[in-house]
Amino acid sequence: MAVFIEFAIIFGLLGLVYWAISRKPDRSDEDKRSTGDKRNPD
């Protein structure tokens, strides 16, 4: 059981880090676009 919990924690952390890294570039692009879109109509 302890091994199962350890695997779950390790895989969870790896997934979180991978998701954050893969999402960061997309998010910065979206932020730049959304701020530009918001500034133009305003």
C-alpha cells in the first residue's frame, strides 16, 4: 500500500510539473493576445 501511495505521489508531481511546463508557453501567448485584444476595444 505504501508503494502504491508513493507511486501516486510521484506520478502526480511529475504530471503537475509536465502540465505546468507544457502550459506555460501557451498561457503567455494567450495572455499577450488577451491583453492586446482587451486594450484595443477599450
